[in-house]
Amino acid sequence: MIAYDKLFLMPTSGCKSTKYSAAIPTRARCRLEAYSAIMSIAHEIKHARRVVALTGAGISAESGLGTFRGKDGLWSKYDPAVVASIESFTRDPRKFWEFAREIGWIFLTAKPNAAHIALAELETMKRLDYVITQNVDGLHQRAGSKRVIEIHGNAGRVICTRCLAECATEKIVDRIAREDVPSCDRCGGSLKPDVILFGEPLPKRAFDLALKKVKSADLLIAVGTSLEVYPAASLPEIAKKSGARIISIDSERTGWDDLCDYKVSGPAGEILPRIVQAIRITF
Ligand code: OAD
């Protein structure tokens, strides 16, 4: 893992030249390059007209929430077609609720981390127009972000599949623990969290707004997403075609790195606060 703690003490000039590079150890060179990328990203954000962020499960990893893909991801232990598709939910909602109980609904008690807070600060500084999120944990709003577009719904609400009545998930946690499939007080229908399962269309208003924001952005910052699920995965490409520059902050290499103008590898909870700090103190 790259150490970021001393980044702001380091010079950047010449760090990519062969002569200079050969003279410094690889680890230090990585730090210089990361520092340089952070400063460049800060500069891009400061001078962009309209910035949007697109976030995925990785931004909530430092709040203790699991990601979906990768070695320890949820989908390496559970088959999403069985536990998280609308087809299987319609056939037998018990499988979904079993899975929900097993993962423990940890997002109900999770707290926003430094990455969520940094994006909320960027909004307050008027440097970030919207956060478009694939996450259903509500942590951006709890960090203080006001302009959040949730394209996969929000697990903080449950909805009756029969009469469409809504209620807050926290009000029925006892029943989730007790009942195989929690049912609606009003009509007895099966309750389903207000999130998009595989095979369901995205909420039209939210996705249309996301498309509009992406098309009018001149900078898109993707944070902690593998971009393996469509249509969310198409958003950076649409932004790029509309002329935006693309930044990725992710702890790993991803399949879409080639699309990016800047890529910083590392934990979002360390990198995003550095970027905010750089915007505050420079340029
Ligand atoms: P993934 O699990 O596919 O990807 C998470 C990304 O976060 C990976 O690229 C990790 O490398 C990265 N990551 C992990 N920890 C990080 C950290 N601390 N800082 C920065 N990056 C980190 O999650 P999503 O891309 O969000 O959909 O998945 C998209 C959709 O697939 C989800 O919304 C969900 C899922 O199936 C539905 O359920 C409909």
C-alpha cells in the first residue's frame, strides 16, 4: 500500500524523468507520482465548471460495509441470482431475507467515513455538483451531502410489494429478525427493501437525472466502483463522450482504467481528504 502520510512534504518536479526516477527508490517514486496525481486532481476540480462523483461499494468499505466483487466480496460467498434477483424474490422472498439477516443489515448502524465526508465538503465548497451513487446505505446523506442521486435505491426504506406502502427499515428490525418474510401491517403483502434487485429497472427519475448530470459535467470522479453493472457502468463513458475528464479513485486496478485521465490507487478515505486539503491550501 502506498503511504500517503508524507505526501505534502514532497517535491513533484521531474519525478517522471528517467534520470530522476533512476536516482530514487521505487517506493518513493510511487509516493511522488501519487502526490503529483493528487495535486493535479485538486487542480482539475478547482478549475472544472461542473463536477459529478459516481460512487460504489468501495467508498463505504472503510465504514465496515462489504464490497460485492473481489476475493472477499459478497458475491464470492452468495450467488446474486439466488439472493438478489427480482425473479428469485418473486418466487421465494425467504432466500433474500435469509441473506439480509446473515449480512446483518450493518448499513443501518454504519457511520460515514472520511471519504463520504470529503465529498460532502466538496459540495459545501461548491466544487461538487452531484453525487450519483450505486450504494443503498444512505451514508452520503448522513455525511452531509445534499445533492445525492441514488440509482439503486435505499435500504433504509422497505416497500410493500402489494399495496406499495413504505416504511423505515429501522422501524421493523425486530420483525426482520423474527419473521421469515416481514409482512405489511396494512395488507399483509411481503415487504421488500426499496433497493434495485438484479432484473429490475432502475428508478427512471433518478437515472434520467444522473444521465443529465453526467452529460453536463466536465469532470467525473468515480470512487470505489468496479463498474461491472449496467447501466451505471455506462455513465463514465457517456461523460467522456460528452467531453468530461475522468478520474478514478480505487484501491485496485479496474477493467475500465484505460478510460481515465487520472487514476489514484488507494483507500478513498485517505485520498479524498488529501484532495480536499490540496484544494483548500493551493491554487
Ligand atoms: P464492487 O464490489 O463491484 O466494486 C468495489 C470497488 O471498490 C472495487 O473496484 C474495489 O477495488 C474498490 N474498493 C474497495 N475498497 C476500497 C477503498 N477503501 N477505497 C477505494 N476503493 C475501494 O462494487 P460496485 O462497483 O459498487 O448492485 O458494484 C456495483 C453494483 O453491483 C452494486 O450497486 C450492486 C452490485 O451487485 C445491485 O445490487 C443492483
